[in-house]
Amino acid sequence: MRAGLTALALALALPALALAEDRMHPITQQTAGAWSFLSDRVMGGVSQGGVAYGQEDGTGFLRLTGDVSTANRGGFLQIRRDMIPPAGATGIMLRVRGNGARYYVHLRTSGVKMPWQFYQAPFDTTADWQEIRIPFDTFRPSGGFQRQRLRPETVRSVGIAAYGADYHADLSVAGVGFY
């Protein structure tokens, strides 16, 4: 009887464990304030943009819009927040839609000191909401530091950026999480 109860308890616990591994954090009016906007203007760039909270059909989202310019050594608009992946996470997931442009996830880690140093991975958008999953092993260092491989346990913040080219940004983010 005890073995049967243990097997039943394990079977009931497995779905809960799976949910803990795939955790999307939706953007709500309450959580939107945890995100900050920054642009290349902090270093003399000329990109212009902003971020606003919106809601459509019960879905809350942050909408990053503006014009990215590489003039004057610039080239980014970004929303960012502190976020630490749970132990055992193997990647990041996003619920996004956009104008068909390429955007980037920027991960900052505890071992990186300069603001221009981060790990990045690209993703492409469509006009429809989609879930994007990006494995941690696809992130590459950017900004002149030499560490080759991202160590997920050192991630301290997540940035979502329009980056690296002259273009109009229009990206909506409804959720960010880890898997």
C-alpha cells in the first residue's frame, strides 16, 4: 500500500514540477513598474523612443517604440529589469509581437562590471503574439569581454532591446520567463 501511495504522490507532483520549470511572468499594470527604459543617449547616442504599458483583450504588455540610430556611436533602445533564473533553467522565454524586425535579449551577469558588457541572443517578430524560447547556450558575449559561455546561475537582469542598426522599433512584450 505504501508503494502505491508513493507512486501516486509522485504522479501528482510531476505536473507541479513541470509548471515550476516553465514559468512565464506576465506583464501587468503592477509588474510593469519593475521595468526601466534606457537608450543610447546615456552614452551620447541619438536614438529616440520610449515604453508604455498597454492592455488589449485582457493581455497586459509593454510596448517599446522609437527610432534606433547608429549615429554618434549609438544604436539601442531597451527595457530592462532585475530577474534571476531559477536553478536548473536552460533558457529564457518571451511572449512578444512586433513589426517584423529583429530584436535582442540582453542578459547581464554578476561577473560583468561595465554597462556595455552583456550576453545577447536575437529573435525575430511577427505581427501576431508568439512565444519565443531561447536556450542559454545560444547567448554570446558582447561588449569586449572574453568570457565565452554564459553561466545561467550568474544572470541578474534581462533586457529586451532594439539594437545595432538604424530602424523603427515597435515591439510589444506580454511576458518573460524561464524554462
